[in-house]
Amino acid sequence: MKNRFDYGDTVRVTRNVRDDGTYPGRAIGDLLVRRGSVGNVIEIGTFLQDQVIYTVHFLDLDRIVGCREEELIGADEPWNPSRFEAREKVAAARHFAVAGDVVVPLGTVGEVIRVMREAEGEVHYDVSFPGRFLRIPESSLAPVGSAAADAEAAT
């Protein structure tokens, strides 16, 4: 098993890192490091003999956190930030139609299943709406509690 990063490398975390119960003084689920944060690799290990785990010191936060290799990219690699993250609730900012039929009305609340930042341009999301699974551009989604979500709740 070859590790992608080495001691001292500067890396960026690509998704929010939350406490899984192993961070002292924090509750399970507490946000430890926000996606996009940059830190330095200070240790390299493995978990279950098949996952590389990097201990990363996030200097701005003065926090040391373990990160899986798939959660990291090099700090100088292209980074496309996103408004939403996996498992986050979002609202449809417009009606979504398939073959001319509205399948997801404005304001319908769904859950982000996957974030696609890899492509150039706008970030896209796989979103699970009630009875429908769609790939949606970021500009077509709104935070829950926004005007789009409130419009649906009023109807």
C-alpha cells in the first residue's frame, strides 16, 4: 500500500471532518475541520490494514485530526468549493421536470447524496427528493429555510 502524501506535505480536506467519538472533549458529530481547510501531514498510519490514515495539523485551527486518503488533495491542486455537503438537506430553488412533467416542485426538500466538484464549472449534486433521485447544479438548490423552501411550505 503506497501513500499519496508524505510527511510535511500541505494538504486540503475535501469534506467536513466530524468527530467519530475519538476526538477528546468533543461530542460525536461535532464539526472538527471544515471542507477546504489546509493543513500539514505530521504522521502516516493505516486502519484495518487497507486504509491509509494521515494525521494532519490544521495550523489555523490549531487542531490535529486523522484523515483518510480519499478525504485529502494536495493544497496546490484545483479546489472547487461547494455550498452544500453530503447528507445536508437542501431545497429545490425551481421546479424540476422530466419530459415536460414537473417531478420536483419548487421548495421540495431533498438530501444531498453526493457532491461532484471534479468537473470544471459549477458544482453538481446527486440529490434524493421524495420519490425521485436527480443530479442538480448548485445554482438550482437553496438552503433549507430559504425563500424557495418557504414558498413550498406555504402551499
